[in-house]
Amino acid sequence: MKYDGIRAVLGRIRPEVVYVWNAEREKGRVVAQAARDLGIPVLVFEHSPIPGTLTIDPAGVNARASVPRDPAFFLDWASGRSTDIWRGRASGLVARKPRSPVSASPSQLPQNFVFLPLQVANDTQIVLNGRWVPSVKEMLRLAIRQIDRLPNGWSLVVKEHPSCRIGNADVLALNRDHPRLVVSESEDTFDLVRRSRGVMTLNSSVGLQAFFFNKPLLVLGDAFYRQPGLVEVAESEADVGMKFEGAADWAFNSSLRDAFMTWLCEEYYVPIDDSNPYNISERAVEMVSRFLPPR
């Protein structure tokens, strides 16, 4: 999509605001950039990782979101507030169904394992926000290279993204005899999160959703939840190896997570009715209106 053409159209019609879905894919990025260059407000929409809510943010989504990156902000905001209401949202979590039926028998899951849910191979989350990891395939390779750094008796459980057309069968086939690698095909993603000792991700929604299960999280890429006290961080493959060695000691600040998730649910994500998209609450209107230009 050509920037000049989009800018010319927007300059001619001069909308009060431009709504864009995602804005990290090429078309959305071009439209959003053209509008911003013309001084036209932009609102970016995207599915939220939290059930019953929608992301609406003028800055963007995922790592570009306007979510504060200062842990102290959330703790200050939460002072004197109840911060456990977010946990009830876990009942709405539903794992994505695979693109084609899966007939594989359940995996023999070890007692102690790190769960690595793979993301869609060409996801813009990887391309734009992967930091030092260039692809899902390379993340899988480096995790397997470091697998023997995990504590004795621990394994790495990997699951392909159910919507991914480009899988990682080649890498998994080369390592299928590794005694500490388990490939899950039939287990529910959230059951794997629940049974794991910790989760590893680049920057997926499952990473944030792991908070619902009180699991420590190792993050490799950019994400709005990549903050001290919320997650563990790896800046290189060597870091991954060291984190694997200390996997039993991965930790997080429970009070900070409570504050962070409560702020997301009450102040950031817009509530929606999944069963009836036309049933728009006053709270949703109020939250969206704060981003719109005065009339």
C-alpha cells in the first residue's frame, strides 16, 4: 500500500479520527503513519489477551502500547484499591483450536518442565519486536541448544501455534530423540501453562496469560509486560542458558502483578460483550471518548 496515495486521500477527506486494526501489519502501519503525519488522531484496535476486553490505544498495540513501563506507577495506582478482581477473568480463557484436527495421543509430560508455546512464524510481533531473536525457528533452535542447562530432571515442552501455516517440523524432527525435549500436539495450551514450572516466550499473548496461573515467565523480545518484577528477561542466548540453569528460582512480585493486571482491566482494556458486539457499555464509551478530539 503506497504511503503517498493514502496520505493524499486522507488529506482530501480530512477525517476527525482514523481507526486502524492492529497497525503493526504493513497496511495498518502505512495508514496510521499517513494520518499522524497529517495531524489526524489515530486509534489502534486489537484483540486483547484478557477475555471480555479489547485493546484501543492511540500509540499502538503490543510493544508499542502506551502502557507505562514503570513498575512504581502500578504500585502507586493500586494503593488502597482491591487488586484481585482480575483473577476472575481466567475463566474466560480458551485455547485456540488447531487449523486441522489433531489425532495425536497425549504426551508423556514430565513433572518439571518449562513450557515454550511457539508463535506464528511471520507474526509482526516477531518481525518488529523480536529484539535479538530474528524468528520463531531461531528461538526454538537456541532453546534446544540450551536445554541441557535446565536443572536435572527438567524438560522443555514445546507446542506449535495452532494457527501457524509455517511450522517448525524440520527443527523438531532433527531433535526428536533429545531425551529432554517434549513436543505437545494434543494438550490444551492453558493446561500446559498450568502444569509447567514456568513459561518462556518471545512476546506472545500466552506470556501475559501465564500471569493468571501464577507462573514465572521468561521474556526474550519486546512486550509491554516486559518489566522488572513482572517477568524474567534474557538479552542473549547466553542469558537463556543461565536462566535455564536457575529455572527453579524464576520469580515475580505478586503485588506488582496484581497491581499491573488490575490496572489493565480497570483502566486500559476496553470492556466488550463478546456475545453481542453492538451492546456497548457506558464504560466502554467513556474509555474510548478520552482519546477522541473535542467536538
